[in-house]
Amino acid sequence: MAEPAHRIVDDPLAGKAAKPMPVILLVDDDQITRISMAGRLKRLGYRVIEAGDGIAGLAAIRAQRPDLVILDWMMPGLDGPSVCEAIRADGELRSSQVVLMTAHDQPEQIAEGLSRGADDFLSKAASKQEVLARVQASLRSSALVREIERTRDDLDRSHRLLSAKQTELESELQSAADFVRAQLPLPGMPAPGVSMQWAYQPSLALGGDLFQVSVWGSETLGLYILDASGHGVAAALRAVALMTFLREDNLAKVVGSFDPGAIITEANHRFPLTQDGEYFTLWVGRLHLPSRTLSYAAAGHSGAFLHSLQGVSQWLSSASLPLGFDPTISFDSATAQLLPRDRLYLLSDGIYEAPSPTGELWGRDRLQATLESHRAHTLAHSIGDTMTTARQWLKGDIFPDDVALLGVEVLDGTAPAKEKS
């Protein structure tokens, strides 16, 4: 009766072992030698699988994934070194621990076996002590390799999970960033006789520097820029909450007027300094369109820059605390007269605090000079060129703080300035 291609040798200690016993695959076409070696391994306490040729041995390796493979060198069809090569060429099997068993131990033969994929050699005439020592050494190597494989697989699974979570988080952040950006005004003409353009670049996906230009009442244009301390999601959420407060319908209900000082005074009551030390700075302006009179007030904000061709260019700011530092104080409005073709720039401190590689800040003076030097350009190009100049100073594209730059131009009824060729 023909024997099966591979068989498992019963081990009487299998039920008594505290740990799963190592599995050894023994591949030899000589049945007597195979049975003899299997008996020796069994007496050493190992579970043994037998295969009668190289092809059956490969099938057993794929089916059983033994801890150690002991191969006879000389076998018909597929010899031991050829089985080694097949194992190393298989991505699922290449980490298998393989020992070549041979009756010869010539240096040339050992070199060939190692070069073709064997990990060690075992002489068929080896003593019990040598067999035990080589098998134990090979099994230690196998256990280490298996542990490395498990660790690698665990890391791969963790990496895939983290990548999936990262993709999901980035998608959610992008959705949130799109929502926040949707709260910003559309460039163009927010009111007759007034044009508006802006640039916005948060330091992270979400930013806490937001702004708005919208009609307040029948003859008034409301403008504001706010800065929530911190960066990222938390700052953006708090900034959107303040934007909700600054909506026209809400201001009419809770403030009763569109006076900038009154608006900031009410916001100062409603947005106190948090226990974590988070706060807002805010600049609010109201432009009366028929007279071009601008009323404004600020709470800790660096203010706005008024660039006038006919009048005096000036920074519109005031020394004041941020919102919520002292809920008992009131804020007053100041006024400025805008003339035709004047430009009012609302900006966050992130643009003029952009550092050079040596740490020197760009500064308000350089920002002002840049805005004035681009005056012959259209408002949109003036904004874009100023952002480009700030990045050149920074020598990079990523600002360390949120950057917002909004420009409003009072038109004189003639065509806007054209960009220089």
C-alpha cells in the first residue's frame, strides 16, 4: 500500500504540553532514514510531519506552516536545494526556517546550500546532542522570525487603521474648513459704490481669524475681523460662535443698534475669558454709505489700515483689552472720513508678524509700504501681491499664524484702477 505524501507522527506528550509544541516537517525520500529521524525528533518532544519528496514537502509547508523544515539534500524530482529556492521565492513561505540534511558536509556543498536558501546543515550521522542543539537553535530563530512577522502584521493592521482614521479625520476637517470658508463674504461689490476682495490662509486646516462685510440696515455696511486665540478646530468653532452673534438680525435684537462701540461692549459681556485662557480680539466698523463716514471700535485688535489718496493714511485702532478680560468696561466708537478711491484694509496680526528665517518680523511698516506700493494695481492684485511679498519675507508658504487680509475700496463712479502692465 502506498504511503501518504505526508503524515503526522503521533506524539504521546501532545496532550500534556503547557504550550503548543513546535512542529517540524521532515522531508526525505528514504523511508527508513525518515522514520529514524522522526523517531529521534519525537523523543525530543516535537510534533513531526513527514513528506516523502520535495513536491509533497512544499505542499505540507503551505498547508501546515511548520516551525522548522528539515530537508534531505538528495531526492528525486525536486531535491533539497531546489525546495529551498522554491520556499525563498514564495512570499508566504520565504521566512520559513530550513535545515538541509546530508550525508556529506563538504565546504563546497555547504556553500551551495546556503546560497540557495538553507539556514543550517545537519549531518545524517549527527549525534543526539548535535541534533538537539541544531534543532533548538533553528527553532529559536524560527520563533524570533514568527514574532517579527506577527509584530509586522500588527503594525501593518495598525497602520491601515490609522490611515483610515486619518483619511476620515482629514475629510471631516476639510468639510469643517469648507463650512467655515462658506461663512466668509463673496468678493465683489457688497454694496453700491464699494468693492471688496480678500485673502485668507489659516495656519492649520481650520483657523480662528474670520471676517465679514455685509449690509446692516438700508444705508450701512458692516465690517469686522475677529481673532480667536489658539489654532485649529477649537478656535474655529469659537470664532463661528462670535460670527453668529455679529449677524445683522442678532445685533438688531440684542444690541438695538449697529454702533461699533455698543456691539463690542455687548460682545464683551457675552464672551468672557474662558477658564483655559481663551479669548477674542475684535475690530468692528460701520460705513455709512451716503456720507462715507466710518465708525469703528476695537477690543484688543491691531486694527485696520486706511490708505487714502487724497487724505491722510492711518491705522484705525485703539488701546483696549481683548473681549472678556474685564466684563464691566464699555467701548466707544471713533470715526474716520473715507474719500473716493480710499482703501480700507482689515487684517490679522498673522500677516505682519510673519518671521524671516532669522526670526525678524515683517512688521506693520513693511506691510503698509507694500500696500501703498501696490496702489496702482486693482484691489484684487494688491491683496494678492501683498500676500506674495509676505511669503517672500517668510521664505515659505505656511504662516505660523492664521493670516487674513481684506480690502474694501470706495469707488468714485469711474472705472477702478487698472493693473500696471
